[in-house]
Amino acid sequence: MTIAPFKIEEFFTRYEFSAPYILGASDAETFSMAELINFADADILALWNHLKLGYTETHGLPLLRQEIADLYQTVKAQNVLVCSGAEEAIYASMQLLAKPGDHAVIVTPCYQSHKTIPAYCGIEITEVAIKPHGQGWRLDFDELENAMRDNTRFISINFPNNPTSYLPSAELFAQIVKLAKDSGAYLLSDEIYRYSEQNIKDRLPAACDVYEKGISLSGTSKLWGLPGLRIGWLVSHDTTLLNQICSVKNYLSLCNSAPSEILTVMAIRAHEKILARNQKIVARNLKLLDNFFAQQEDLFEWRRPNAGITAFVLLKHSMPIDQFVEKLIYTQGVVLLPGSVYDYKENFFRIGFGRANMPEALDRFTQFVHQLKEHSL
Ligand SMILES: Cc1ncc(COP(=O)(O)O)c(C=O)c1O
């Protein structure tokens, strides 16, 4: 079996480094090396200055594993496997979790590798969709429960979700954890947008802290605006599984980039400052989007997220979403992500509100919308 094309990444490969405005981005505003190094304390600066560029430990730098463990409540450094991006963590873990003959439940829409890679590994998949529901989104617990089988090996979730930013209530999350526990399935929880909740009371527990077969996946790429570090991680009490996943990593990156590991320690120690700067950008951008969508209610259905840095918006126009997105790129240089890359049948697109230049991109998008209405583009 060949692996399915990675539609999201292939779409971005076409435009990400040529179009002036990426309005569909899923990451926050980035930081420069100088800004990041400025956050560093004396100890970590000394490590940085004396760093030797040899191979690194496959599980990750021990100091970094400890710093990551400290972000959770019940784990130690030995419960952390550092990977080259969250993507490697997904790929490597699926080699262990997604065996032919077994079954997995995947909550969708999701970052494509969460379903493409298990399918490629030969496991049977049932998708359970987060659906539009009034002003927001909804995941039906009964549907999730009905999707479970005797041979369900794992449930894959991503809250806050990319692209909808849907965040379930604590009660629903507890029901999902119980469902996994009762069936003995692993709970693979992509928590890369955890900490983006606009109200801290909405923050869910990390899966690794509430279930011994919970696997929390995260990294520096999204909220911290540091995707160029290519650092992600898996955290779980199941160290046997982590060690097996680490053996797969020997065939992939083998080990992480030494400078990136030190830079990630700097970022973790400064993560409150990093998040605070990015939350300000998000708050400003969300106000602009509220205003924009209030004026364009005839054309769009806007579900305002209470977390995350992306929203999934319905275009209420007969133009197919791919054509709409292409016209916007070619007339205004603004890139939205069409919902078709998530295999979504309806006319949805992803818009991102984490970037500093979003106001300029939105001005151009507004001009495009006016042209569309005036001249039926
Ligand atoms: C939900 C989610 N998980 C994981 C990833 C992969 O992240 P990384 O860039 O660290 O490989 C992405 C990237 O877009 C994502 O949106």
C-alpha cells in the first residue's frame, strides 16, 4: 500500500513561501533567534555557548526531557520521548499502535497524518466527526461510544482541535477518558493547542496525567511559534511503549537537532512570556475577525473559537471552496486553507488568527469579498 498524499502540506508547499499573506496558518507569530536567546538564563546560555554538535541521545536531551516532564503533573523525565517535530511523534507511534487486524477510532477533522498514517499501517479506522452545532461545534459521545469495537486499540483526539478549535467540556473529556479506560484502548491525545484556552478554566487535563495508557502529544510548532525548531514530544506512563516508539525513531531522525534541543529548553523556561505575547496578538485578531464576519453574515458562517488559533468557516456561496481560495490567492496574494484538504464535502475554509500580519491580510480579504459581491467574480 502506498501512503496517501499529504493534502494539507502539499497545498502549503505550493504557496507558503511565495504568497505574501498566509491567512490560513495554524501557528502563532514566530520568534527570531535573537529574541529567543534573549530569554535565556545564565545556565542555559553556558550550555548554548559550549554545545558540541555531535549526535544526541535518541530519547532526547535529559535536561529537556525533565523540563518537558515539569509541564505535566504526574510524570518524570523517563516518561518523555522527544521527537523531531510532532509529525515524527505521530509517524513513529503509529508503527506501534496501528496494527493490521486492529481497529482505531479517529475524531475528525484532524491533522491529516492522524488518519493517513494509521490507515497506511493497515489498521481499520472509524471516523467520528466534530460537527457544526449552532454557533459552535459538537462531538456526540454516543457516536464515539458506538464506534468502539472489541479490537479498538486506540482513540485519537485533538483538543483544542485543528481546524475547528473545538474544545469539549471537562465532563465530556472525562467521559472519553473513561471510555478508553473501560475498553483498555490507548488514548492518543494531540494537545499541541493546549494552553490556548481563552478562559483558563476551560483547560482540559493532559491525557498522560489522567490515564496510564494516555499519550500526550505536543511540541513547539504552534502556540509558541517555533516550528523551525522541529521539536515535538510524546509523554506517557507507559514507558515500554515509549521505548518501542523510540526504536522506530532510530530509523527516522535517529536523534534530535542538538541546537534545537537547547533552544527548546530556553523556550520552555520562557513559555509564559512567549504565550503572553502570542495571546495578545490572538485577542487583537479575534476582535477584527468578529467585526469582519459580523459585516459579512450573508456570505460566511463564523463560529467563534474559545481556544486555538484557527477557525473553520463556512462559505455560503455557490463557488466551490477550492476555486474561491485560488481566486483569493491570485488576486490578493492571500492564502486560506480549503476544507477539501480535510476531505470536507461542504464549503469550509480554515482561517488562522495567530500571525502578526493578519490585519493586512484581512484588509486584502475584505477587498476580495467586496469584488466578489460587486462583480460576482
Ligand atoms: C494538530 C497538529 N498536530 C501535529 C502537527 C505537526 O506539528 P509539527 O510541525 O511539530 O510536526 C500539526 C501541524 O500542523 C498539527 O496541526
